[in-house]
Amino acid sequence: MLWIIFVGLVAGIIARILSPGPNNPSGFILTIVLGVAGAFLATFVGQAIGHYGPNQGAGFITATIGALVVLFIWNRLVARRVISDPGSR
């Protein structure tokens, strides 16, 4: 469990550095959630295409790529005003 949080934190930080923007989810907890969601997305897609086995998970690089995808989706939802921007309050 601690390893998942650590990978999520590192992947979230790297994704936020690579994709700066005014409507990024900010804060320590949201950065971890961003990275963990990216790792889950990368694991799901990797297992679906046969890159990972049933008991394998994403590493740092693919978790970061997954976090970038999650951040891109977040930014698109905020831009279309489907969800509110927490930084605009």
C-alpha cells in the first residue's frame, strides 16, 4: 500500500511538472490521487492489450503517462465546464 502511494506521488508530481496549467488539481492528496489514478489507468490498459500479466502493475513511466492522460481529461472537463475548477474559488 505504501508503494502504491509512493508511485502515485512521484507519477503525479512528474505529470504536473510536464503539464502545467491553471486548472490542475493542486495539493498533496490530489497529486497522489492523480498519480494513483494514472497508475490504475495504465495497468488497466496494459493488461487489456496484453502488455502486462494479470498480476502485474504499471511502473513509474507508464504510471506517469497514465497520470498525464488523467490530467488531460481533467483539463478538458474543466474547459467544457462539466466540472468546476477548484482553483477558481
